[in-house]
Amino acid sequence: MKIVFLDAKTIGEDIDLSRFDQLGEVVKYPFSTSEEVPKRVKDADVLIINKITINKQTIHTAEHLKLICVTATGTDVLDKKYLEKRGIAWRNVADYSTESVAQHTFAMLFYLLEKLSYYDNYVKSGRYVNDTSFSHFAEAFHELQGMTWGIIGLGNIGRRVASIAEAFGAHVIYCSPSGAQPQPGYSQVDFETLLASSDIVSVHAPLNQYTERLMDEAAFRKMRPHAIFLNLGRGQIVEEYALAAALNQNQIAAAGLDVLAKEPMSEDSPLRSIQESRRLLITPHIGWASVESRTRLMEIIAGQISSFFS
């Protein structure tokens, strides 16, 4: 069996992939362009991919291909009709990053909520040295207890965030953009009510026809001026010009983003003009990527390959 990784660097170079050597011949390419794929997949039985587009144009040369494994939950890179026509199976992985994304959600929240950027800079700039008081109150912050946390998209990650928020004493509400039936044990509200009622709004929804550009100018105008907005779902759910305007016009207090409409970030992104970390925190799509999460992901992929061929 020949296993080909087409964009192995999307997993990281610190993850042990030696288990795959026990399954067959392994070839790893750091990244691949669409033009390079046909030659690289020619003798492959299994492809392991993340962002590579898989369709007739890219894999028509792969005469021995039997299985494609996507190192992610989303499968929009696959032309499933073409794969079905050729009898090529595919697998994705769900729920491997729930703990990692939930943890990152709270890391972003507390950075913004407690004004940690300001206080870290206050100390490191030397202003705390020989100050007149042992405490410094220039930037006020509040407890999470008693706040209302609105969650957009109550899947596994959304439910995990809800449970942690409730442990801190927050009141959790949620909305389902797709109009799914209420989930027992959770308080479902409509989208407008969630925006108008929440002190914190976090997005944990997939990108689909119900969520694309959901957070637009009208949505940000409905939010509270002291509210914090967090997006750990998909970048295209947010209209970035609308978010930049909302921050610049103080329609909301701050935003934390782990996903962007274009990744890596576009040079002309409207968010690049906001350099104040107290108002905008952006991380480069790392919420899913704890060592444990990535290790779990690849263990599942190896298991899928082993099970498929046995």
C-alpha cells in the first residue's frame, strides 16, 4: 500500500506519524499545488489531505486510489460525485478538537475581558516600577459570573463552551441559524434576541447557507456596546468590513477571531488597520491545534486506513 500525504505541514512537524509506516510505503509532501497533484498521486492507494482540492482535474491519474482521508471535519474540498463515480471512498474526522477549541475560546475571552494586553504592557513598559499603589485600576474589567453568553451553533464545541461558561456562573443562551429543533437543557432564542441580550457572543457554527455572512452590519448594530464577539467557527460567517466598522465606531467593545474570511490573511483585510490588541485579538486558526488534538486526529486517521483495508 502506498500512502501519500499531500500537505503534511498542515498537521505540524511535531506530531509523530511513525504509525503510518506500519501500514505501507509513506510519502510526505509539505504542500502541493493543484498542478503538482496529478503526478504525486499517480501510484497512491491512499491520500491524506487537508486543504487540497480533490476532483477529476487533480486525481485523474490516480489509477490505484482507493481511499482519501481528510484531516479535518469539513469535506468541501472533495468532489464527492466524482469519487462515487470512481468508487473511491473518503473519510473525515469529527469531534477530535472539541476540548482544544473550547479552551482557546476561553483563552481569547479572558485576554479581552480582563484587558490583559494593557496590563502586561503597563508592567513591561516600566510604569509599575516604584508606582504609588500596589494595584492599578486604569482599565476596569468585570466577572464572567452573571453575564449572558450567547452561542451561535450548539454542536459539540458549542455545548462544551456552554458547560464551561455555566461553571463560571454565566447564563447561557443559544440560537440555531438553520432552525434546528431546541436541544433539551439549553435555552434557545432567536438570532436577534441573542445579539441584543448577550454580553459575550461566540460563534461555533459550520459554514453553510444559513451562516455565510450571518454577522453583517445589521447584526453588529444589534449587539451591546460593551459586548465581546468571538468567532471560532468559520471566517466567512463574518463580514469583516462590518466587524471593523463595529469596532472603530464602538458598537461593540472587542472581538477575538481564530478564523478569517481568507486564510492566510489577505493583505487588504480591513482588520489589519486595527492594531489595538485590547479591541481586536486575532490568532492564525490555531484553536483546533493543541498537541493532543492533532495527535488524536492522526491516530483516528491511521485507524480509518487500517480498518478500511482489513
